[in-house]
Amino acid sequence: MAIGHFVWTDLSTYDLQTAKADYKALFRWSFKGDAAYAYAHHNGEPVAGIFPMPPRLQQMDMPSFWMSYVHVPSVEEAVERARQHEGAIIELEPQAFTDDARIALIRDPSGAGFTVYEGPDITPKSGPPGTVVARYHHVPDIELVRGFYSDLFDWRFERADGQPWPSYRILHPNGDQIATIEEVPETVRGRFRYWVPAFAVGDQTQTVSVLERLDGRQLNRLDTNSYLLADRQGAHFITQTTQGPRPDETSKDPVKAGPPLKALTGLMCIWLAVFLELQAFWGVLFLIWTWPALRNGRADFIEPVSRSAQPITYWALLGTWIALSVWLITSPLFPPV
């Protein structure tokens, strides 16, 4: 049995079909399942899951995210232990996952969520590339979570020579390293905190190129073999090469993402529209909003609106943006008589 180990990973996403297409292109996954839950397969074996973002999390403006599952002998016992720790939150009380398995969702005192799983071992059998080979947790202070996980799973924390920030190996009671926790600055960690899965890939350059064509982003280069990425719906994940670094890959410093060209273009449109009274640039701005919303199935207007969950509101927003953009861009061509 894999008690105390991570055994499963799934993605909560705003647009299931878009996510399936993206990860098929990234990791060569195939999918089986339905609109409620799809299983990603690699070499014929299930390796991860993808399902629609629950409405409650959509209302929290939660970006898409990867969830990690820890195998426990008793979900109820794990939940009761977690309750004893200040700052821990039980997001989902114990309930059925399949006919012979149960789960609960817990947030640790740093805010990162994970799922405890009770049932048969479901650790993926297929090897890299395209499968999870490591997991990372980025926190501002290790002491936020050290006692919590030590009590919950009997995990041990061992300081590692992490660069460019403090790093700790998480060790299972049997001595296996099962994850890494790093004290990462806010500029890298971002607003939300996660257990981030690392997927094995054969070629980082090709993977990043595919991701960027899909409107995803490279956030940071963490070391010579690891990149922190985000898909077009906001889900963070890490890719790691399955071979050693190339001779020219010697820098340990994180590489920041390039300038946000789309945001800068939109900002320029606002200045031109307001100060030069060129209303056509408002139309360009509406088009800038419309294109990614069409691509990723999510329109952000005061709050997130999903194409799959709120189709009427979604298409009303996009229809308004498109109509306004056409009118604002073309109206100067037809001055009043």
C-alpha cells in the first residue's frame, strides 16, 4: 500500500474541452470519461484526471488548479487531526469518491489545498515522460506547515541545498523523498498557494513553445531542468526534463517571464483613447478582451464567467464586446451628415 504517499493528481478547470486539447498537445495524453470527469491516459494507463471547476470555487475567482491526493488509512481520522491545527480548513467533508474509495479536501495552514484519499492504491503505473515525477509546495515560511504535516502524515523535513531560496525535502517514514517544500518570495509564488505537480518532459524548449502557442505562459525557470508554467486557464505546474542539463545551462537564477505585451497594448489603447479622443482604440481594447475569452472559455468581467457553467452570461458579454468594438472602430468612417 502507498499510505502516506501521493497517489493521484487531477485538474479543476473552467473549460474541460480546452484543457483536454491543451494537455493532449503538451504531454500526448489521450482521454476517457465524460463531462463530469475525464481520465488522462499515457501509454494506455491512467495518469491524471480533469474535471470542471465547481461553481463555488468559480465564485471565489479561483484560477484552474492541479490537486494532489495523499493516501491515508482513514479519511475521517485525517480530517479530525487536521481540525486540531490552527489555520487548517476542511473544504470538503469526507465523502464517496468511487464505490470503494473516500476523499476529503483539506487546506493546510498556509492555504494550500490537498485531498486525502482512502481506498485501493491508484498510483499511476505509466512512467515518464508525461507523468508526475515530483511535487512542490511554495510557502513564505516553513514553520507554517512543518508541524501540520508531521502530525498528519508523519512526514519528516530535511533541509536541502536549494537555490536560490531555502528548500526542504519531505521524507516519508520509510525514508522515501516524496516532495519538496521551498520558501519562495511572493513575486514567484503569487496570490494562491498550491501543491504543484512536476511533469516529466523530454524537451523543455519544445514544451514551452507548445504552451505559448496555446496562450499559456512560462512564469519562471526554477533551475537548469525545471520550469514553472501556467496553462491558458491559470493552472500552475512544473515541467522537468528527463535527462541532464545541457552544457550551456549553468545559471541557477530564476528566469523571469517576458514583458506582458497584451496588457501593455491594452494600457496603451486606454491612454490613446482618453487623451487623444480616438474612440477606435476602445474598440481595439474590447477585441483584446474578446480573443482570449474565446480561446479559453472564460470571460473576466468584475468576476469570472465560464462558457461551460454560465453560457448565457458568457455569450452576452462577448456579444457586447464584439458589437461595441465594431461600432467604435467603424463609426469614424461614417461621420454624421
